[in-house]
Amino acid sequence: MTKPDRNGFFGEFGGSFVPDTLMPALHELEVCYQKVKQDPSFKMELSELLAEYVGRPSPLFYASRLSEKYGYSIYLKREDLNHTGAHKINNTLGQILLAKQMGKKRIIAETGAGQHGVATATVCALMGMPCDIYMGAEDIQRQALNVYRMKLLGAQVFSVNSGSKTLKDATTEAIRDWMKNVEHTHYIIGSALGPHPYPMIVRDFQRVIGKEAKKQMLEKEGRLPHHVIACIGGGSNAIGMFYEFIDEKDVTLLGVEAAGEGLNKKHAASLTKGRPGVLHGSLNNLLQNNDGQIEIAHSISAGLDYPGVGPELSYLKSIDRLKVQAVTDKEALSACSIVSKCEGIIPALETAHAFAVLSKKNLFKKGDIIALCVSGRGDKDMETFREHL
Amino acid sequence: MSIYNQDISNIFKKKKALIGYITLGDPSVELTYEYGCTLIENGVDIIEIGMPFSDPIADGPVIQASHQRALSTNEDVSLRQAFKLITKLKKRFPKTPIVIMTAINLVIQYSVEKCFKDAKACGCDGFILPDCSIEMATDYTKQARKAQISLIHLISPLCSSSRLKKIVNASEGFLYLISSTGITGERDAFATNLSHIIKSIKAVKDIPVAVGFGISKPDHVRDIYSFADGAIVGSHLIQVIAKHKDKNKTCEALKKSIKTLLKT
């Protein structure tokens, strides 16, 4: 449980592959983080805000009709009930408190689906900090409502027109902004990605998901689940949900990637189909061509539409601790419809990928206990649902 | 100073060096060769071949756009192609040092050891890996030394003295001092402590220091020449190339730019 190593590596994955300009800021961030992590007043401020502002702990809900339908005991970790409707705020809240500690005056972030952008804009409003969000032009179109939300919260949203005009390009642009303004700006990265110490920090702020889920599961079932399931884009809800279970060898960790139009067509399944390489500051599994040019990922879900995945998940997959499934756009949409009608819960498209594995044969045995992370709610995806369902 | 890169050290021994950056394959590999020749013939002392990358984090909009143009031509713009280009340039200008500037992922995917070996075989003098911090560089330094390729590290004005020492010690050929924080591209202001940083560098090791990022005016070059060993020009040349469609006109314009920059 002590990973990463001194240089930020999880096995062969991770590190800090960034220009020299960013190294002082990354060092400062790490030193500050290691210090405040132990500081009782920081811990108290964070846990108070998580309780009073975010609404934690989020419930672990027994989904009885889904359980009956599939023949498993299915528990849902309701991150969709958090303030702003997704798990993203666990991280943004922690990071803005860090930024305050470091005396930074401005916040930047990248966003794909817009959930991380909204969560960042939200905590910036809460703390009265200026906030600039980078978002791919295509995502801006797909997630118009979230763009409006961010603006209403007082953030500026910058449209990124390079490359695939999605999360990958927004991340590149945010890093470039940070390079220019590193002395007074903190970059709140949205997933367990990027150069060390980000993957560790984001994981630690998201760890609360699995910590609560474990405790709640023990209270409800008196035992640990057979399987823990989460969807994987960059991997922040997944590593947050999985982390407390990594050392529990009897618990299967199952991550679900986006197979998009199919694994032989356009997809975003970097753990299933990628190779190790460096993107956005760390060595991860990436979708790339033979030369090392990054490929354009595809998923109907903007939040999974990223050609890489965080280093810790890349590592867990490489040592076979993490099992990975890939789910197509179609399967995710159909799962969304099932869960909505069965449980009265409309999941985000990202989360729908996690639900979709429940219908896959041979992954689970009758009566298995499953804990599934409902990373976000589907309000932002209504347009897509309306078009496709 | 480096023993295996006599060409690089010879340049700096004689005079202040002007280092010019061009992107491989923007607008075509053939024209990269032509423009490289034009630069060398008109006073550029060292050529930096920039490898187009889909997600360049250290580069400004001008070079990013140049990379995207190169990648969208469907021509091969891989390291293999860069090595071919260097072979050709070296045939014509055997004494002009040529270095490759690339995102580290391209080197990793080519296979690090083979990459430096093949680079050496074609006459390439060094590599600049802008997204490889000194903390990550140990293996790359080892492999580059084995192949007798200079690893030219970037150093920013924000660098602490302990890291500076590490970077200088790991560097061969010359050091690339970033003029100010941020990404590549034209700008008005440079960091004020550059000459002080150069003194700190030279106190560690006698290695030439070239300053880059945002150099576009004769004043910049004059200023930098007063305290550094060389100036690196990138975005400024790329803009000239992007502006002119016709080959001859571009060559003329590049010639004029170099002459203007060197007017002191």
C-alpha cells in the first residue's frame, strides 16, 4: 500500500516526464502534500467539507431489483449523490485546500465530460479563487450544459481546437498554461494521471470511496465483496474504489473500459489494447501507433474518451491484480436503460459501462456479492440518451 | 567538454553559435532538407530537427501547429525518416552539428538503445528530450553515452542549485537554457537572472550554454550573445516557413531572417 517509489513509479509505470520548468512546482506540490497530509487541521477541514458540503459518506445502496434480475447481490456506491453529481469533487476539494496551503492564486483544470470542470469551478467558487478550464471543442458541444454550469459558477471555459478536440488536447493545453504560469497557478488535474505526485494525490483524495465502501459492506454483509467494479477512463473513480481492496486477495478488482464502436474499430480501451508510453507526464498504457504518436480515442462517453490510463492501474493490470473488461457504446447505452428502469437511478454514460458488465456471462457466479461504483449521475448525458435510446 | 562531439565543441570554440530549429516534414521532408541547407548556408551553426508529436507539452502554438501540419501530410515523419534526412544533410555539411529534439515517447517506442545507435550511425550529434526531467534521465544518459550521442538537457530559470548541478553534470555538447518559464514561442521578456544562471552552470562544468524560447529579434540575439554561448531560434523560423508557400520565396525569407537576426 506504500506505492509509488521515490520517483513516482508504480512498477515500470508513472514517473515525472515533464520539462524542467515544471519540476520545481511538482516538488513543491509533493513536499506540501506530504506535510499537510499529516496535519490534523488540514485533515479536519477536508473531512468537514466532505461531510457538510459534499454530503459524505455516500450511501452503499443494495440494488434489490438489479440483484434479482442478475442473480447476484449488487451494492451500489453512490458517488452520483455527491454534490455536483460525481466522484470528481472528492479530489477537487482536497486539491484546492492544497493550493491554498501553497499560496497559489489561480486554478486551472482540464475537463472531458465536464464533470471535473464543474467540480473544480465549484470548489473555486467556494474558496473565491479564479478558475480557468480547458475543454476540447468537441466536448464543449457534447456537454453544453456542463459548460454553462461552469460559467454560472464563475469559471472561464477555454475551447481547445487542436488534435482530437477532446480531453487529451484539453490536458495538453492545461499543462502548457501551467508551464507559463507555474509560479502562481495550481493545476488541479482531474484523474489519477499526469506526472508524479499527481497520480498519488488524486488517488489519496479518491480513496475515501473504497474506504467507506469497505466499511459499509462489512456492516451490511459482515464480509467483503467478491467483486469490486468501476469504470475506467483516466481511472480516478476506479483507483479510489479499488485502493482499499488491493491487499484483499479474495476480492476481484474489475475495471471496465470503453470499447467504443468495438475493439477492432474506434475505442478508448488503453489497458486492453494499449502499450506503455509517455503522455502528459507519465509512463502509462497508451493507445499509440508504432512510431509513438498518440491515437485518437473514441467513446460515446466524453469522460472515458482518453487514450491513456493512470500509472497505478497500468501497474495493477501488469501484475494481474486488476481484471479488465471493455464495453461498447451500445452495451453501455443499453445498461443505462436497464438500470434507470430497474432502480430509478440514471447513471452517467461512464458509469453505465461498469453496469454493462453485469450482463456478461462467466464473470460472476450466482450469489456473488458485488460492489459497483456509481461514479456519476446521467443528467449531463440526457441529450445523448435521447438521441440513442 | 565532450570528447566524442568534437563538432559541437569546435563550433562553440570559434564563435557564438546560432542554432536553428525546423520541424521534420513541415511542409514536406524534402523541403525540410532544402530549408536546412538554406539555414546552414546563411549562418546557422547547429541544426535542430524537431520531431512532430501529436501532443507536445513544451511547445507553443506555432510549433504545435507545425507538428500538426507535418503529421497530417501522411508522409513518414518518424525517427527513421529523421535519420535519413540527417545522413543527407551531413553528406553536404559534414561539420555542421545536427541534433534531434523529440518527445521522449518517440524514442521509447523506437527502443532507446537502438535509437541512439542508429542516430550515431547517421551522423546525428545529439538529442534534446524536453519532456525528460533530470530525475527520469538516468537510463537515457547511460544509453546516450554508450552510443556517444550528446544528451542536451533543458534547464529553466526556476531550477534550484542542487538540480542545476545534476543537470549540468549529465549534459554533453551544450546546455539549453530556457529564456523564461513557459512554452516555446515569441515573447518580449526574458527572465532577468539568465547571466547569473550561466555563471552557476560554468562553475559546475565548462560546457557551452545556448539560450532558447522566444528569440525572434536581432536585439534578443545581441543580448544573449553578450552573456551566453549561443542562441536558439525556433518558432520564428517556423513562422517564416508557414507564411510562404513557394519554396524559393521561403528560402529567400529564411535567408533574410537569419541575416537580420545576426545583424549586430
